[in-house]
Amino acid sequence: MTETVDIQKREEEDKRLIIAAYRNLLRTLDGKMDDSDKKNIRKAYELAVDAHKKQRRKSGEPYVLHPIEVARITVDEVGLGPTAVICALLHDVVEDTEVTLDDIREKFGDKVALIVDGLTKLDASYNADSPQAENFKKVLTTLVEDVRVVLIKMSDRLHNMRTLGSMPRHKQLKIAAETSYIYAPLAHRLGLYSFKTEFQDLCMKITEPDTYYSVSKKLQETKKSREQYIEEFIAPLRSELDEIGVPYRILGRPKSIYSIWNKIKTKKVPFEEIYDLFAVRIIIDVPPKKEKSFCWMVYSTITDIYRPIPERLKDWVTTPKANGYESLHTTIIGPKGRYVEVQIRSERMDEISEKGFAAHWKYKGVNGQPDVFDTWLDSVRDILENGNENATEFINDFKTNLFSEEVYVYTPNGDMKVLPKGATALDFAFSIHTDIGYHATAIKVNKKLVPMGHTLENGDQISVTTNRSQKPSESWLKMVVTGKARSKIRSAMKEERRRQGSFGKELLQRKFNNMKVDFDSAVEALVKFFNYPNHADLYFAVAMEEINLISTLKKFKVETGKLVQIVEEKKEEERKVPVKGSRVLKRFSGTPKLLIGGESSEQYEYSFATCCKPVLGDDIFAYITATAGMKIHRANCANAEHLMANYGYRILKAEWVSGANSEFTAELIITGVDDGPGVIQKLTRQINDLDINIRSFNISGNEGYFEAKVGLFVTNTDQLTLAVKSLQNLDNVSTVIREEV
């Protein structure tokens, strides 16, 4: 009886939570719906509630709260409308319930069905080298038809990241890696800055929790003093800005936790010395035609009061970023000699910077600038045109289109092209037209002949000479960085391989006809013998004479019109080592004890990755490589993001066994003030006092500054942390950071 009452109470509580969430969603849609929209949203809501009624999230709450919240995010934080809400409410029903795509099409029409299909993962039985890459490729294929697919997917990922706490640790790491690898850069490319910064912060919270909470604590501790300083900075500006005669808002804002930590690492300075920790945004309300002149007027007003740092001026008002971002940035020296970053923009620019692609449609064409998103989508279409592209290669090519920094270069006629920083002269040729890229023979930059792999810089003017007989080669792949160029070069090379392969196929047909052997079965036997992934590779190898057919066919005999391999008995010492699945059984000992996939590591052959050098106590995972056995990586390894995002199916949970005892090497990068010949002695004495052995020591000094790279033998992360803190306590030391390759 008590159990029945408890179930009823839980059902009533679930119902209250669902209704409250739905009403909250409707409030965000006030003024955006007509009667038809209201009817369809209600219908989608009821379908989602019914379809997910037996499902719960890992946290224990009703599953349907997830699609309702995703729908709210699409409206409230992205700025989409009723159609997106319907699709967000239904985004998981085809994948997770008995509702079919045909049901969706019948109830809501083709457009909603197309978007929901784009949001639905491929069937688990789908054969793919990388299911994650294949699924993301599917989403992006729909992107060029309706961008709402990606915007809803971003909202879905944001809610998953916000509620990741109830997931197992190893799944948190995989999801965070995928988010950091694709979703954060994509949010940047679509102009969704609030999404990008939250993605980065949430990923850091999972991969580097200690650092995240340390920076967060320091931000909280300095919040009051920062707010007082910002108010002190703004006070003398108000009367001057009032004289300009336009409505304005001034906001003070802290940097994100991730961006602060990134600056600590790249600039090698402590938290207290990050120069633009203070940031101010001034937003003016003026018509689009007057935005540029008034932004510069505000800049002039500010620099009349405070001294600017000229090299920190960034004019994205005259030349917007490739993702549509417009703003005028400068860094000035404020009260007490502190640096303050100031952003100046209009209300229109601010809405685009916050809601990106969604807001872009609202203001399309109003500032007279070319449509940057249409240009970008064209480049995505170019990559997608190559239908046979390996999904993992496709994702890597696509990632190069998500560049955060760009260079502005020009054609001989003065037309501007925006390319990612690091782009080459050959990238430029492909950006003009595929045929120009294919047939490029000579490229001049600023009227000077340069190699095709020459890296472009802002302001370069490029001209390309072509020849119809020129063709791409494999070496060209090393000369380009853009996804379009890489995709087109691979496509051309595949076409050339197919053409050459046709000659190899003809040669095999003649050979097998003479031998009176069935062609299809003979080809299959040779493909299996050489372990080629497909027939085309065999044909190409024959055409290029990479295979000696005469000697190869001596290893086969003809039986009933088929090729049969002659099997020779292997000597005992040649027999393979037993394997368990794809994991080689361990043949050596002496490594620390681990649990891999919940099982003892004693049965596996594994080694510690040299790229991140794990130490006992680090958060770790196991990765099954294609050729080098199993590698143990740190969760925050520089390569972890790529491995987990592209090869999640090869990742296994790994954890240290309590009481494991061994010695590890760890390397620290130490920077500080070079106050004389005693620096080395101070550092080594501090380490020796901790009874830690030094494995290596390299130091260099320059004009009062030193940087030392010190290798230590440690037993666990506690001992390593103690060494870091002890070294940081030295007066002449500025930063101590564990090296990341």
C-alpha cells in the first residue's frame, strides 16, 4: 500500500514538474506564436510527453524535461521561433521511442520531419569506422538545407553539458571532449559567443576541475573589488558620453574562467597579472547607417579621458569577423595604472554577437556588408560535395572551417577574401575556384613569386597562374590548411586513382580469363590476401606495378574455376600472441596496477602515453591504438579531445588501483626573475628539501627573465602538487606549470 502511495506521489510530482517546464517554455514564446503555432506546439508537447513517459534521465527526473528545456533554450538563448520549438520537443522521439519519421511527417509536415531527421542519430547497427563522426556528418549535411538543425543540436548539447553531473566520469570526459572539439568552435563560427564561452567553461570544469574551481574562487574573491574598480572607471565617462546625445548602456563583465586560464598558460603570468581581467562594454542605440561614426565618436571620447594602447585597437566595425561579429575593441590604461578592455558596439551588433546566426537573419543586409554566413555555408557545401569522404577526414576538414582567427587578403582586382590564419597561397587559389586550385602552377604574392605553401598575411595581394595540364598530387595536402582545399585535392586524387585503377582492372581481367578463373572471386581472394580495404585499391596497386602478379599468383592454385591460397604450416615461433578482442594480452610486468574497463590491467599490454606522461592520481583513460597497443592518457591530455571526439568507441575507462606503488616522471615549466647566479641553487634546494629526485634540469635566462624546464621523479600527484606549491613560494618565481605537450 505504501509503495502504491509513493508511486502516485512521484507521478503527481513528475506531472507538476513537466507542466511547470512547459508553461515556462510558453512564456518565452509570448508574441511569437499565431493560433496554428500554438496548436502544433501543444500537439508536439503531448506527443513528446507520451513517447517519453517511461523514460528517465540519469538524474532520475522525467526524460521529457530535457526536450522541453532544449526547446526553451532555442527560443530564449538562441532566438529561434515556433518551428524550432516543435522540432526541439521532438528531437529524441524517433531515436529513443517507437515514433517514426513518417509519423512526424504526417502530423507536422515535411519541414519538421527534415529537421528531426537531421537531429536523429544513425542506427546503432550502421557500419562506420567512427560512429561519432558519421553522426555529426549527418547533422552537417542537413545544416546546408536548414541551419536550425545545428542550432537545435547546439541547444541540446548545452543542456546536456549543464546536467552532466549525474553521468559516469568516463562518459563525462567523452562528452566534454566532443563538445570542446566540435561544438565550442562551431558556436564561435556561428557567432554564438555565450554558448562558446559556456561550453569552454563547462568542459574545463570536467577535464580540469581543480584548476576550474581555483580560478572560480579567485574571481569570486575579487568580485567586489572588481565591481568597485569598474564603477570608478565608468564615473568620468558618463557626463562625456551624455554629450554625444544617443542612448547608451555601460556594462562591466568578467572574463570567462576558461579564457582566464588560457591566458595564464599562454602568457605564463599569475591570475593577478592578467592585464585585461577588467572588461567594459559600451552599447549605443543608433540607426545602422550611423553605427560606425558613433562607435568611433565613443572611442574618441574614451581616449580623451584615458590613454589607449594603440597596438590593442581592433576594428571589427569596418571589417567584421568572418562569423559576422562587429565591435570596436581597445585596451586603455585606467585608474591606478590597470589595463581595461573596452568594447564599443551598437544594439544590433550586440544582439548579433550574443545570438549569432539566428540574429543575423533579422538584420541581413542592413550594414551593406557581404553575407559572411552564406559564404561560409558555400564552403561547407564544397566539402560535402565529395560524397565518398571518410567521416573522420570530413570532420577534421570541417574543423578547419571553424577558425577563430582570420587573415584578410586580396585578388588582383582588389576583392577581399577571408581565410583562416595560417592559410597558404594554394588555399587562396582553391578559395577563388576549384579549377584554379586544380591547375595552379605559379602563385605571386605582392607581385613576388612564392612557393605554393607560402603562408599568407593580412593585406597580401595574390595572383595565380594556371595550366590545364597541371594536376594535384599527394604532396599538395601538406601545403593547404582549409577544408575546401583538402577535400578538393583528395577528390581529384581519388578520381585519378580510379582512372589508373581501370587499367589495373583490365590487366586482371585478361590474366584471369587466360587462367579460366572466375573474375569476382579471384579479385576477392587477392583483396583478402593483401588486406586492402576495397577492390579499387587492388586495381590501383596492379596498375602502378606495386604488386608482382607472377610471384603473387604462385601462392595460389586453381580449383573449380576459383583461386585458392596455398596454406603453409607456420613454425611454432611464428604463431601469434593470443589476443582478447582487439586488445593484445600483456606480456610484460613492472608497471603500476590499473583497472581498465573495470578489469585488472594485468591481462593487457599497455604503456603510458609520452604526450602527457600520466602520474598516479591523474584522471586517466585507456585508448586502443591501431598499431601500438593500448595507451594510457591523462584526461586533460592535449590529444584527448581529438581521440575522444573521433574514436570514442576505442576509449576504455581506466582508473588507478588503490595502493599501487611506482615512480613516474613529470616535467615542470618554471618562469621568474633572474636575480643572479643563485637561481639554479634556489630551485634545486627547494626540490631537494622535499626529498624529490631531479631527472633533468634545463634553464635559460634573458634580460632579467628565466625559464626552467625541470624533470622530476615522483610517486603520485600529491607529491607533484607539493613540489609546484613549494616552488611557487619562492620570491623570484612567477609561474610553475606542469608541461603539456
